[in-house]
Amino acid sequence: MKSANVIQIGDRNLGVEEPIFIVAEIGINHNGDMTLAKEQIAAAAEAGADSVKFQNYHVNDFVRDPSLMFTYKSQGKEVTESQFDMFTRYQIGLDEMFVLKEYCDKCGIIFHSTPTSFAGIDDLIKVGAGMLKNGSDFLSHIELVEAMAKTGLPTVLSTGMANREDIEESVRYFRDAGNNDLIVLQCTSNYPTAPKDVHLLKMLEIAKEFDCLTGLSDHSQGSLAAVGAAMLGGVLIENHFTSDHNLPGPDHWFSSDPDEFAALVKDVRAAEKSGGGLKAFSEISQEARDMLGHGSLELDMAEEESRKEYRLSCVAKYSLPKGHIIKKSDIDFQRPGYGFRPSYANHLVGRVLNKDIKLHHILQNEDFL
């Protein structure tokens, strides 16, 4: 795999000749409880993670419609609730991030997070985060990607639900902003991800196509996909982490608990010591061969529904009358994702509405003259 560069994060170097950087994604598994978050940070450090990742979103950055529902598995039951209510419950603010960053420092583990706004990026700068992560759902929010680049911080882009055009566009905007400290992760936004949908070969194509460091945002269960990412030259592996599968919430049941994460770290460290490569990984088992998948950077059918539900669309920021000429300030970005992607917003400016539209209406071609 081609090495674009070596990236420094804290006291660590990331590169194809460096130890693999392993991230425990706590995400929203803290359940809004800072005591639980601290317990998870300590457990992740003990399990061998190099970093823990949180999400410092504000729910209004991506969902405002209380009628948008989400069905998930929690404590052995199927739960359906409003996305707005669920994500509001798990929000963390600036004061809480200072607490988490300080505790990470105490535990000797790197803190980072996924922001969903310019204010969220600013908050991470204030806290002293050493790296940034852009989530798959925000990959086409090119203004946010550009703002991340302008911080000068190393940034991870996740490519779930993306096609080649999405990835190329985001990488281009990041680099045009003057930053080349970029890691682009193969990701499949299915939770959990079946072995046949992991597509580790996409890592090789990403590295070749975009001359960048790469790795895996892993939503599969067990350590085999992470081992494959290590053997194929990935520099960063991210895996969801919880302290207890039986906690309430959407992600706990498929996340790795401390014992499972420690086993994953052990297996990855063994894989990077042994070398290996594509042929060696393919010989491990049929499941390993299934995980290789294909290298095409086009959207997989397995992610079509996720793309519609979780990506962002251009929506009306206000109720607007027929005949209104669209301005950039009229456009907001919200779920679901079956409208124009955020990077298309500039193409809507100057177009004339052919009917009245309501607040948060997902803009479509048929809305314009």
C-alpha cells in the first residue's frame, strides 16, 4: 500500500510503518452520564486503545423533525422512538468535553470527537483535541470538511454510504484548504456489518486512488475484520466500545465490551507483527475471504437504505413563498438523505420556487421553475 505521509497525533506517529492506531468509539454509549463515560474511558485504556472517540453534536445540526423515528435493539428488545428525542438525550456540551479530555489525559489515552458544526469544531479546539473525525453522514458537508482542514489538525474521514464522487469531493476540499494530514477510512454503515459487506479491498482502492493513509471504521463483530485491515496496511482501526452490552441504548448490543476489545487489540498487534498481506489474510478462512469483498468505490446495495435514512439533504431553513429566489441562507442540512446532498447547495442558489414550501421541506427538482 502506498504511503502518502506520516501523521503525528499527540506523541504517536501514524503511517504504514508505524504501530496501528486503535480507536475505541464510545460515541453515544456514555448514555449522557459522565460517570459512565469516565468508566468507559478507563476501561478502553486498560483494553489497549490508543484513543477514545466521542460525538459532540447538537441534534439540531442534523435532525429537527420529531416525526423521524428510529428502531433499534436494546436490552434484548426492539425499541422505536423519535430520533430527535434519542439524540437529544445523548448530547454532550463544552463543559463535559473538558471533563472528558482531562480524564483521558489522566488515563494516558488520546481524546477526540466527531463535531457536526463549525461551533463544534471550535469547541474541540478549545478543549485541546489532537485530531478530528468527520462522520460518514457528514461526508458531503464539504464546508464542514473544509473547516476541519483549516484547523491544521489531522482529520479522519469516514466513507460509509459513499460513492467515488462523494469521497473525491470531500478529499479535494480538505486538501485545497491546505491540509494533507488525512486518513480516509473504509466504512460500511450497517450495524452490525455482515462479513460479506465489510469490503476490505476498498481500503486498497482508497489508498491508491487518493494517495492517502487509510484504515477501517469497523462495525462488524469480532476481531477478524480488524485483523484484515491490519494485514492490508491500514494505519487506523476504529471499533465501537461499551462497558456493558446490556446498557440501554442503540449501540451497546453490537459494540465490543472491554474483554472483546482487549482481544481485538491483541489480535491486531499479533497481525501487525506477523506481516501478512492480502494472500495471507485470504487463507485464514472463508469468512476472511468474504470480508475482502470488492474494491469498487461505488455505493453498495446493502447501504442504500442507510444512505436514505442517515445522510443529509438540502432542506428549507424557513417557510418560503412561490416565486422566491433561493439564497444560500435559505438552505439548511438535515436528515433524511434522499434529497440534494449538502455539497449541491451552491447549485440551488438563484433557482426560483414554483410553489410555497414549508420549513424543513426537503428540496427537490420539482420545487423549482
